[in-house]
Amino acid sequence: MKWAGEKYAEAFGNQLVNERRNSFALRNAEGRRQRRVMEQFNGSESYKLNWAGEKDDETYKKKTSDTSRESLALSGHEHLRVNEVTEQMKAKE
């Protein structure tokens, strides 16, 4: 009876070792699959388009900022010109 229990315990221990080994193998395979997917994603067209879109966005914001700055500068110059003309008209009166 004692030997049967020892054999059962040994078989159960071997089963646990095999299950753990299989678990590691599955996790390694899944890790390889995920790395392969990420490598494909990093080189994919959508990833490149995303970066291009971000660069376009930065360019657009800079252009808009420059246009706004120029508009304000022109507005300031126009204001000065109007004040000058107004002063000249007052001086003539």
C-alpha cells in the first residue's frame, strides 16, 4: 500500500512538472506572436501615416500661428496709419 501511494505521488508530481512546462511553452509562443504583431505594426503603413498626420498637424499649427501674428502686425500698422491721418486732419482744421 505504501508503494502505491509513493507511485501515485510521484506520478502526480510528474504531471505537475509537465503542466508547468506546457504552460511556459504556451506563454513563450504567445510572447513571440505578440512581438511579431508589434514589429509588423511598427513598420506598417498606418503607423507611418499616423506620424505623417502628426507632422502635418504641427505644420498647420505653426502656419496658423504665423498667419495670426502677421494679421496682428498689419492691424497694428493700420491703426497707426489711421491715427496719423486723423491727427493730420485735426491739424488742418
